[in-house]
Amino acid sequence: MRKFLVLIAALLLCGVVTATAGQPYRLGPGDELQISVWGHKDLQAEVVVLPDGTIFFPLVNQVKLAGLTIMEAQQLLTEELAVYVKDPVVSLIVKKERTIEVKVLGEVAKPGIYRLKPGSLIMDGIAAAGGPTCRAELRKVGVFDANGPTPKVEVRIGKRNRIYKNALTVGPALAEGDTIYVPETLAPNWPLIFSYINGMNSLRELLDDDNN
């Protein structure tokens, strides 16, 4: 709610945007699940989706759930358990969703590191950072990974500092470790920006080492 209010405030200052329906949540490594079978106290467990996308559950042992929606995962577990239990009624709840770490730098209200839900898009990251400043150039927002001095994708989510109405749906989905960079209202010098991002990463590693 707080992030939403911050975004609305930024949009009132620099542009207008409309909300769109989200995609169904799909399970993945790191999700913490609570699974139970109605009427069977021995078939209850809290599990974490492992890096290979699987979980371990009584009777069925190892089952791959990564990539499935909650309803699809319940259906799969129901089918697997039906071999051992008559008419199983499976309940699956996501107790804690996994997150991805994304940096948001440049012309945003609060540059920094944010943890977002998997499947988050560029505007989600910018919203987490308090929205664009009025010096932002939203025609050329870059998304970097660690592999090169140019963005892996450069997207247009607005005109100068004015956000387009469809900005919330502009992809691609962010990945763990991505950096969103919102440049000023000038042609962005991507190699220079990438050097800056690498410098920030090195500084953070040094600080982490000192803290450890």
C-alpha cells in the first residue's frame, strides 16, 4: 500500500498511468509452502521449493512444482496422492513468496537495492524506488545484467518524465541481479553508466566484506 501511494504521488507530479491485471503467480525455488491433505494429519508439511524446482512430501516423495500456478500444483499433488489416498483433498498455501534482488539507479526518487516479486516488470522496480524524478528520460530506460557495457534491453515507458498509460505492462520480466537505470533527459552514455554500476557493485562487495 505504501509503495502504491508513493507511486501515485510521483505520477501526479510527472504523468499519468492506469493499472492492469497481474499474471497468476507461478511457484519457483525459494517459495515456502504449507501443504495439507484434509482428514490426514500425517500428510501435512511446510516445505521450501528447492533450487531444482522440486519439493519433498510424504508418500509421493519428490515432486516438481516450479513453473506451476497454485491451482496446478494442487491438482498435480492430488493426482500423485490419489495412488495412495482415496479422493485426497489437497490444500496448498504460499506462506512466503520468494523475491529477486534488483538495483534501481539514476533519476528515481530513492535509488537503491530492492527485493521484488518474480515476474516484476520495469515499472515495478521504478515504483519501488519512489517513481521517476522530473529530470528522468523515460524514452530510454536501460536494464543491465553483469555481462556487458550496454543494456540487455532498452525500453520506452514514457516521453521524457511523463509515464505512458501502458507502462505497467512493458516487459521483459526482471531477473535476479538486474539493474534498472533511468537516465537524465539527455542521450544516455551506456558504457559510462555501466562503469558506474560496476563501481557501485564493487563498493557494495567491500562493504559486505567489512560487515562480515
